[in-house]
Amino acid sequence: MKPIRIGFVMDPIASINPKKDSTLALMLEAQKRGWEVSYLELGDLFISNGIPEGRIHHVEVFNNLEIWYKDLKTTFEPLYKLDVLVMRKDPPFDIEFIMATYILEKAADEGVLILNQANSLRDVNEKVYTAWFPQCCPPSLLTRSKSTLLDFLQTHHKIVVKPTHKMGGQSIFVLSEGDPNTQVILEEITKKETCFIQAQAYIPEIETIGDKRILLIDGTPIPYGIARKPRPGDHRGNLAVGASAEGFTLTERDLWICEQLKPMLLEKGLFFVGIDVIGDYLTEINVTSPTGIKEINHHFNLDIAATFFDSLHQKLIDHQTFKNHDFST
């Protein structure tokens, strides 16, 4: 039987940090299982006469901080030649990202298993979709009105404001009542009331417990996570901006939040998701390219990529397109 072919849509592979990159961890596990591994960047995707196609880079990957991949060959093929496509392109969530999801959705129509489901990548904005779960969240507001944001600040005294399309702690501000920078920050982040932003009441546990990252695979949470504590002089619990990570075991409240989300994740085909929890509150639902695999593995001696592929193996069995493959290994 021919090997399963898996492609990863991602940022340039040469630019990743192999020490902590979750996509590389998944690629290594796929290769370990004998799958044929390849990657594509957004610019490698196209539709020609109604057929979704791609410039597919076939690679060998290595668990090596100096040399983590080797290009084998590049082919131009219809995307339906691949069995699985994993969308791992980092935000910004912009029109180019949306165009890519249309191409992936067309590939899904032709039998390719797309993770996460393409239309759901468009629908489930990582900052905004928390509004579908108000029982899990702090007081929150989506608006582009400066006066509405000022009222929200007056009510809650200290708030977090952030754009809806970025990642890694970019353009996130904490505002307190009386801060003389408030007006200009709100003007800048809303682009003078022309862009929606997300605001949330400040959760003080960010300072003591940190911003907890929890990973879910096919709706089921990994029982351990990492809590990212801001470095001194910063308020952002993002490893990309210098936060430190500590391991933790999911609490009853964490598990309850996961149960609240599970039906939606399964219904929308959101196979691999990372949620952010501060204190008792859900703050983000990360569906584009959730990270944390290597950090959680390090703290708890886990193999989350293996768990990912164990679940994916069953999903492939259930996916009728793959009836001609041998899934015994």
C-alpha cells in the first residue's frame, strides 16, 4: 500500500524555531510513522480551472537544532493527491489567510482531510469566538467605539484591549482608569474607530498564576498544560515576548471549560485547538496554529504529537476517502 501523504501549510520552514516549534514536532511524528511529509506556504496554493493545486515541498525532517529539515524535491500537483493537509499558518488573520482557506475548502470537497476544517478557521476568530461561551469568560466587549470602551473601563477600572487578528502578544494593552495614555491608545488600536477590537476585564491572576495554555485534540484536553508568567515589567503571558513557562495539572474549572467547548469543536471540525485560561476564565480559543506541544512535553515527559496522530489515525479510518490505505501500522 502507498504511504499516507500529509502536507503542512505553514510559515517558511527555514524561519521556525526548532527548539519549540509545534509544527515540526508534528512533522517528526508523521515521518516516524512512515508517512510522506511535505509543506506548503500560502504562496504555494492556487486554484487552476477549478482545481485546487499546490507547489508541494517534499522534505525529510530532523530533531536537530542546527539542521531540522532537508528539501528532497518540489512538485506541482492537485491537492487531492495529498491525504491530509494541516493548516498551521500563523496569524495575522487577514484576507490572504482567508483566501487560503477557500483553496483548502475546495480541496476538502475533493476528499482531502483538512485540519482544522477550513470554513471553521474563518468562522472561529480566536479572540472573538469566546463570546459564544460567556459562562466561561470574564466581562468582555467587542466594539470599535471609543466611548463604549471608555464606559467599559469606567465599569471595570482595569481592562485589556487587543486586536482581533494578531498573535503572540502583539498590540495588547492594559488600561487603568486615569491613565493619561488611554485616549491615544484607543485611537491607535481602533484606528480612529474604524477597526473592531476585543476588550476584557483585567484578571489579576495573570500576575501570580499566569496565562494557562491548554491543548485539546479532537475535543479532548491533554490533562497537563503550561502557565506562562509575564516577565518583570510586562503584562503579556506570551512566550514569544519573554514570558516563562511552568507546568500545571488541569483544574476542575479548566476541565469544565473544555467540556463547554467540546460540542462546538467537534461540530466544526476543530481537531487541534489551544485555549488560553487566566484564573477561572477563558480568554482565547486558538485554532489557526496552536503551540505548546514541546513545552508541555518537556514539563511532563509526554508525547503530544503521538497522541495527535493516534487520534488522526482513527479519523482517517472513518474518512471513506482512505479506504485503499493500509492503516495497520
